[in-house]
Amino acid sequence: MPDDAIVIRHATRPQIAFAGGALYCPVIGDDNGADLPLRTGIQTSPPGYTTRPHAHPYVELLTVLSGKGEAWIEGLAAPIKMEPGITIAVPANRVHGFRTLGDRPLVTLGIHASDQRIVVYHDTAPAG
């Protein structure tokens, strides 16, 4: 393995509690020496969880690892079905959010195309 490779063990990473009961595990970030132009994290959202409407000043990729949900993105007429095998690319500054459907947690991997994770919250969900 090259000297500059970083191995990140998810079990050793912190779990950050979000309002509503979701847990966020920052995988790649400043605190683990990953000097990369991106940030990643795994979010586990319990049944019934809904994110606050928000945007980022950069592209976000959201990949579903397990569970089911639906996402909404400003400017799209209908929600996007979320299930394993789906990745959503959210354009910069586009208000978006998602919710868990069913009786199992929704687990997602978020990739933020920035060296900082920046979240701008909005009061209302985007209209289609």
C-alpha cells in the first residue's frame, strides 16, 4: 500500500446524532488526516425520519446502501424513489431532502464535493 494511503475503519469513527433520530458517521473529514477535496459520511435514518430541506454550495452524491425512501429536489416534478442501487447527484445550491419509508432504517452514503461539509437549511421543502 502506498505511504499516502488512508484506511478508515467505520467502527472507529464518531456517530453524530441528528434531530429526529438519524445518526451520521463522518467517514472522510479533517479529523482523520484525509486531506482530500471531498467529504463523505454514512447516515442511518430511522423509520419515519425526514431531513430538513437544505442545500450545499457544491454537488452532493447520495447513494442508497440499504432501506427505502424518497427524495425531493427543487425543480423536479416528482419525488425520486430511493432504494439500494440508486445514486442521486444533487446540483450545487439546489434545495433537497429525503425521508425514510417502511419499517427499516434508510442507510445512505453522502459524498460532498468540497473540502468542508456545508449545509444551508431552508424553511420549506422544494415544490415540484
